[in-house]
Amino acid sequence: MEYQHLNRFTVPESFRGRSKLTIQLWWIIQGTLFAWSPQVLYGWRRFLLRLFGAKIGSKVLVRSTVKITYPWNLEIGDYSWVGDDCTLYNLGKISIGRHVAIAHKVYLNTGGHDYQNLTFDIFAESVRIEDQCWLTNDVYVAPGVTIGKGTVVGARSSVFKSIPEGKVCVGSPARIIKDRLHSHAVLL
């Protein structure tokens, strides 16, 4: 039985969204000017991401060790954080809302291959992290997933299906264990 023929694999012409030259230039910039920047230079990294087409909100904090495949497929809302060693594998769009905390070593994945096709076709499905979520350390989010507003995903969890608003989830696969309660503290 035959399962896959990688010699027949091709990437569709417009799949990457930019020219090969632009992609290579981004990867060079990311591996040098972005990665070598001191942690406190969040504004510099925001500038570089915007230069390559990312939509980055006010006061967003992206650490220098974050890997972003295609910045033109990235949108991050105001006051959100992306921690050390995260991978935003955004062959498709990644949308991160406002006031989102993404901890360290989180992997947001928008792409994969059709393993049922001999040509192993590549695909991309968007990932959406809604406002006020917290993805703790070492979380994996699969293509096509939406994590609802205010949801917390526990350490080392794997999210393969969308999760509704205001939940606390753990495990692999992630399962809801309770509602997220909030305090009514007054912000000054």
C-alpha cells in the first residue's frame, strides 16, 4: 500500500502570501535584528513586525525569542503579551485579542498536511485567541481552533477543538474543568 509521495508535493503559488524574497528577508531580520534585540526593546520588535505587515496593537510585548513564520498573517490586540520561546506557525492567520497573556513555549499552529492524500497537500486554518485569555506554559493550539474570551488553558495542554468563553481547561486533549470566575475589583 502507498501512503505518500513527497516527490509530488507542491506548495500552491499564493499560499505563503508574499514573495520568496520577502519571506527570506523576514527570516534574516527575525534571526538577527529581532532575535538579538534586548528584552526591553518591545517597541523595536513591534516596529519590525509592522514593517512586515503584522497588525500590532498598543503596548504589545513580544519577547525576542518568539518565532513568527509570516508576520503578515499575524494580528495582536492592545496590551497582549507573547512570552519566550513561543512559536507562531502562522501559515494561516493568527489573531490574538486584547489583554491576552501567552506564556512561554506556547505553539500556535495554523498548518498541516492532508495525510489521506498521496501528494501530502499542505493546508492552513486560522487560530483565534479571543480577548483576556491566558495560555500558560507549553500549550499547543491546533489549526482551526478558537479559544473563547477569558479562557485559561493550563500548562502542557493540547487544544484540538475550540473552547468557549470563560473556562479553565487542562490536559491533552484539553478538557474544561470549571468556569473561570472573576473578581469585581475596580481598576484605577
